[in-house]
Amino acid sequence: MQMVLEGTLFVGTRNENKVYALKDTNGDFKVDDIHVIADDLEQPANDLEQPNGIAFKDGALYVAAVSKLYKFSNIEQSLENPPAPELIYDDYPTEFHHGWKYIAFGPDDKLYVPVGAPCNICDRTDEDERFGTITRMDPDGSNREIVAYGVRNTVGFTWHPDTDELWFTDNNRDMMGDDLPPGELNRISEAGQHFGYPFCHAGTIPDPEFGSQRPCSDFVPPVQQLGAHVAALGVKFDTGSMFPDEYKGHAFLAEHGSWNRSKKIGYRVTLVKLDGNNAVSYEPFIDGWLDDETQEEFGRPVDLLFLEDGSLLISDDEANVIYRVTYGG
Amino acid sequence: MKMAQLPLKTAFVVLFSFLILSCNGKKEKSEENQNETAQEDNSGDTATESSLPLDRLNLPEGFKIDIYADGIGGNSVCGHPK
């Protein structure tokens, strides 16, 4: 449930095969107008499979399904009856495993599109060098290039407000036990860096199968190791005016929560405080969606977005809601 | 346990849950499937502002959390004719 705000709040979904446009028409911070922009049940020709990834530029909404990218031009003028979208490309890998996308336009006006590794742990880059990478392209789909290698599955990234560098979360491999390997919050300081997968996880954990091929020292370590299996997805920096100063410029993470662990963890929003590009703390900001004793949860955070007033939206694909977090007032 | 031995109401709830899960889960990545099917039985509940226990969430002093939008991607699509 990636969110993009452009007057209208757009929400992509993984499970429903729909893209929503939400409006708060009377300014009470409650959505009161909901449109379905794309719905594969109603428009089978669009073949919108897992249209989680959405981005907005120059009046157009871009929707990334697994292997395809669509463009809905002038979307805000046609929310009632959206025209058929333009197909920008249809030649990205078709693997559903880690195929659901998070996409975004960078400060360089390029569209960033990751391609997950099509497996828990594998090296299939000889088949298609885009597996396990983050790519970028011009809005028309041209001039494609790979900007980061060794990325297992990123479902959340953003640009640092001061440096314009790309920061991204990465979900690490499963089946190495409850506490290995840690998740990752990463920073790309130059195009073409390699972040370790499948050889080394979180900068320090050689993979049992692939680790002998290349040492961890070959790769860029994470800014912050996250909890193992927490499934960190959305990441955003607080640049707004609502939250207290102690939160300014620090990174908020949506942790979707573990599936491959004897005791569940994640199911929370965490805060990584920074000193420059270095992390100085990693702590919960909001928790309680998971009841530790019963091991049942009532929600799973997916994506984060700061509104213009500085409040924070959190999308939840289990409770099927969007929350708004405010301070004071 | 045989279905016939369950009280009718329980059987209905179980059946309903299966319908919801099969509708939502068909295209998920395989690892998530295991997780989704392991979730609690109340998947058929419609998430609404009143039914979510927001008071169970722990926020730092001075912060507040509310529902901004609900029913996004809700279970209602499952009944849509294909």
C-alpha cells in the first residue's frame, strides 16, 4: 500500500489489484471521497497484477505492476472515469516472488524501479542482471540503468532531504533462524554500489551457501542493522514542522512484521536517529499492533508519508486503513 | 475434527474466513501465504474506525493516532462479479 500525495492521496495495493485515489474534501483530516483508478477485475486488459508501486510526476500517475509500467496522464482531472493508461514498458522480469514494486521519482527526475531477487536466496544475475537491483529510467522508460546491486527486496526508499542521496530498506533472507540475518537500512552514496546479496547479509553475515564466493568487505554495509525478519518497508525522513525538533531529519521505518520467526517481531513503526550519515539509535516509535503474549496482531504498517502540516500517515494492509499521527494540538 | 461436529455458526464463520482468505491471498508471494493463512480467524471482520483498538498502540508522549481513511482495499472486492 504505497502512498503518493499530490493534492490527491493515491494508494497502490498488492493484494487487491487496485489503485485508489483518496480525497479529504472538507479539510477535517478524514478521507471522504474514494475513487478506484485501476481495477483489474473491471479492466482485465490492463493486467494490473500487484499494482503496489505508484509515483506521480507532471500531472501523471505511474503505476508499476510486476513487469509493466503504466502512465495515467492528467489523472486528477479524470478521477471519476479514468481513461485507459498508456503502457510505458512491459519488459521487466515477470517473477512474482519479490515482484511487487515500490517506485518513486528522485530529485534527478528519474523514476526508480527495484527488481527483487526471484527467490529466498539465489544468484540468477547471469539470467537477468536486473535481479536484485534498483534501476532508474527517464519518465518515458528510456535511458535505463542499474544504480544499486545486491538488493534482495526493497519495498521502501526515499531521498535524504539534505544530501539528495537515496536511502532504502532491504528485507533479508529467511531460513537462517530467528535472529539472523538482520534487516537493513541502506544509503547509496554513488551509483553502482553493491549491498551484498546473496553473498553477505547486513554487512557482517556471510551467506551459508554463497558467502564463500565473496567476502563481506566487498560490499557496502547498512547504515543500521534492523531486527531480523521485521520486514521494514516504507522509510521517510521527518522534514515537517509538527513533530518536536528531536525528530527532525531522522528516519522513520514501517516494519510490516515477521512471518518466519518462532515469536513475531516488527508490526511497528521505528525511528533511526542519525548523526550525519551514521545511525546513533534504533528504537520503536509506535508499537502495540502486535500483542506479544497472544502473538496476534490487528494491523501491519506498510508505507509512511508526511503531510504538508507535518503529520505522518501510515498505511496498514491488514486492517485496510490509513492512520494519521499528530503531535500536540 | 469433522465439520459436521461443529456448531453451525462456527462452521459458517470458518467457511467465510476461507472465502476471504482465498480471495485476498491468491497472488501473494508464497512466503507471505504461509503467514496470511496463519492469521487469526477474524479476517472476515470489516475494519472500521470503531473496531480497531487504537488504544493499544504505544506512542511517545504528546503524540496521537487517528484513522485517516478506512476500507482501503477492504474485503468488499471479494464479492465483485468477475
